[in-house]
Amino acid sequence: MHIKLSDRQQQVLWATVRHYVATAKPVGSGALIEEFNLNVSSATVRNAMGRLEKAGLLYQPHTSAGRVPSDSGYRIYVDHLIKPSDTIARQVDQLLSDQLQAETYSVDVLLRHAAQILSNISGYIALVTLPQSRTAHLRHVQLVQVDTRRIMLVVVLDCYETQSVLITLPQLDTPTDPESLDRELQILSNFLTQQLRERSLSDLSTLDWTELGREFEQYASLLQQSLNQLSRRSQTPIPTQILVSGVAEVLRRQPEFSELQQVQTLMQLLEEEQDQLWPLIFETTDPGTPRKRVVVRIGSENPIKPMNACALVSATYQRDNVPVGSVGMLGPTRMVYEDAIALVEAAADHLSDVMSQAT
């Protein structure tokens, strides 16, 4: 979202969000001036709030009411006006370190305890996905001649699953005879197996092709494209169970969840339709694409209707630098985002350390 705000408008937006998060009540200019010591006239604040409303960042729930943040207003607030709380990050890391001992618990019990700790600290619903049951690694790579213009790249994974890609060779001025092609393919197969054995499919883009030698340059680009194709296939994760903690407390404390129909649809999503929720928590990207450390989805940014009044903050945890699960916080859009972001980031870092130490 590209909306240019003056320093005053940013200050008023920040103050409006902070007030509404704390009180769940619309706010007027006078209350902002008194609460946040803005040292400007009421007319100046009213003018700023009016401009923010025209930009779609604030709105009036009722004609005579004060203003509250819109989803777009929260987005500006999250992206530009705050930074994660160092205090919460340290608190979470200390609690998880004190209460979770990897050697004492099985992985699922450890993650259940982590979810309970996170919901207790935050007051929101904690969502923790169980780790992926496996991360595909390579055992063997073989290039097989199909005919004079086509070869098959076959990859055998650590679970003995095979994947393959058909490669069409470029037209050469001097065609390679079948026996010479077989020899070259065997050399390439040995090279690829040596380079890639025990590596994740997501690591394929890092292969150093300079070691091949100039005589194999004609294959490098084609093989790289094919390996990247296999890598992209492997990026589609298999949904696992989502551990949920803190629902009762959130429903009791947050006025946004006071309507029975909304509560019922949200509970159905959390209990019976986790397959819809899972891709939002465990967000993946294509190989080589920068991955956001923390993903924040606000209100209408969530594609699932029961979550349109919610905010979801999530971060992936890793095993040996490969994302295998995710930590999320689900609450109203009226969320303390600086705390929620710090919480899931610190928790994901801690679980990454635990998972890597357990292997």
C-alpha cells in the first residue's frame, strides 16, 4: 500500500490505533490530545483524522462516534509505525527455555506446551503446526538417454520416492553419437549424485556448476532449470495437525467474538476445517524468493470469511535451515501487533533451535 502520510498524520494514526487497541472504543480528537500529549490544537487533530478517513485508514462506525482504524490503517501501522517488542521477545525466549526441555518431551507434547505458553502470554489463540513428517533429501541422481534429442533426469529421494523430468537437448552443429552421450550422461550423473546426496530439494539452486568443466557447459543451463522444476514441486507441503490453545480465554476477553454465529464459524474452522487454515499459517515461497520472517494478515487480507474480523501473525520454524512448521497468533484485528510479531518470531527461533538439536 503506497499512501504518503505527513509526520502529523502518522502520529495521529499511531495514536488512534493505540487507543482503540487498548479500549475497543472509537476515539475523538480531544481524547487523543489528552491521552498522548500531542501538543497541538483539537482542530489540527480533527483535520488529520479527516484526511486519514478520506484515505481509507480510519472510519466512523456511527455518525456521531469517534473514529477507529480500518484494515488498511492497521496495515500502515504494522508496516511503518511500529517495531517488534524486545521485552516480549526476551520474555518468550526465557519462558520457553525454562519450561521446555527437548530431551524430556516428545515433539508433539513439546509443541503443545509451547502453544499453551504462547496463548497465556499473549491472550490470543496460539496455533502451532506439527512439523512436516519428512523433508525430502536426495539419495541418487541418474540421467538416462531416451533418444538422440531427449534425456530423462531421474531423482531418487531418501524415502525411495522417485521424481523425473524430461529434458530436450538443443540442436548441435555436430550431433553427439549415442555411445558418447551415454558416457557424458554417466559422468554428469556421478557428479550430480556426489554434489547433491543428502541435500534437500530446496537446496538445488545452490549447486556450483563451475566444477563440471567446459566440455559439459551445454548441459548446465538445462539441468539447472530441470532441478529447479523438481525443487518447486517439493515446495508444496503436506498439511499436518494444528495445535490450538487459548480459545476459551480469547472468547471471554475479546468483545469482537461476542456474537454466537461468529464464534461458531471460527470454532468450526479451528476444529474441523484446518485444511483451509493450514496454508495461511505455513506459507511457502518459490525457491530463490525471499521469505518474509513474519507474515501478518489483517482482516480482509485473510481469504477465509470467518477470519475477516481477525488478524493472523505467523512465522515458520526450521529444522537444519529447512522450514518444517509454523507458529501463529490469531486474534482480533485490534491486536497488539508489536507484541504478537515479537512473540511468534522469538518462539519460531526457539523451536528452530530445538528441532535442529533433536536431529
